[in-house]
Amino acid sequence: MPRMRSFFTNMSAPMPLQRKIYLLFRNNMIKLWKRQGCCGHPGEPGC
């Protein structure tokens, strides 16, 4: 289960909003597909 602090830290990364939303969606789909708590991309939005 991701922590709120890491969620906000990852979302504050310096990149365009469109890229953040894309990574958030992609990384959450990876977590759902693999049935794991981490997508394997620590530090990115959604991980």
C-alpha cells in the first residue's frame, strides 16, 4: 500500500502535468496487472 507522503513527493516531480497523469495511470495499471504494491519504477508518479 503506497504511503501518502510518497504519493505527494512523486507527484511533485518536475515534469509536465500530462506526463505525470500518464505515468500515474501506467504505473497503477502495472501494479494491478502484477498484483503487487510497487510497479518497479520508484520515484515516478503512481509508484
